[in-house]
Amino acid sequence: MRFAVASLLLLAACATSPVNDTATDAQTITLLTRQADDWDKAIVRKDRAAIEANMGEDFRQIDSAGNVETKRSFVDDLVSPQLAIDPYVVEDFDVRLYGDTALLSGRTRMTGRYDGKPFSSHYRYIDIYVKRGGRWQIVSVQISKIPPPP
């Protein structure tokens, strides 16, 4: 009798447990890839509302010099009239899923102008997204500069 009850409880648990299957992972990766690309485009066009909509309130960025930025300081810097970022492409893009956390990483060659002077930056990054209330939000970015070849 005890075995029968245990078997029924196990079957009930399996029937109601979420399954992290390949199809669901593929859909999530597609969603996050599109969301990250949309965020990059919002950054280039300085769309404050679209940039902020993708971010958690507790967002932090650690830049290549080790400085920490909050959501407000990060967005303020991006939409500053002194900064113009050219459209860019992310290379070596990768998404890794860990339940309601996702790590998005890649490599970017960014160009633009700051105070009218051209700049060029090559870096790797990792963005951390967390699913909250059924919605993915970026909560952390870390950037590592790739030095120019000798």
C-alpha cells in the first residue's frame, strides 16, 4: 500500500512539474536574442524609454576600468548629447540558460564619437538577464576591453 501511494505521489509530481525541454529553451534563446538586439538598436538611437524598459531597477554595470554604474547613470551616459554610437554587430553571441537566469555574451567592435572626437572600442561582455513576473530584464553587464593587436 505504501508503495502504491508513493508511486501515485511521484506520478502527480511529474505531471505538474515544469519540464525544461529543448523546444522551450530554443524559444527562450530566440526571445532573448531578439530582445538583446532590440536593446542594442535602442542604445544606438538613444531611445531612453526602450533602453530602460529592458532593464531591472537594480541594474548594475561594471565597466572595463572596474567602475560600477547604476541604471540611471548608465542610461544618462548613453543618451548624453556628447555621445554618438554607430550601429554595431555582436560577434560570438551566446546564450546560456539557468532556469530564470540567462547569461548573454559576445564581442563587439564599437565606433562613434564623443564630444565630436571619434572613438573605437573592442570588448567582450556578459549580460545577465533574470526572468521576473514572466518578463526577462537585464540586471547586470560586465565589459572587458580587448586590446588592439601589437
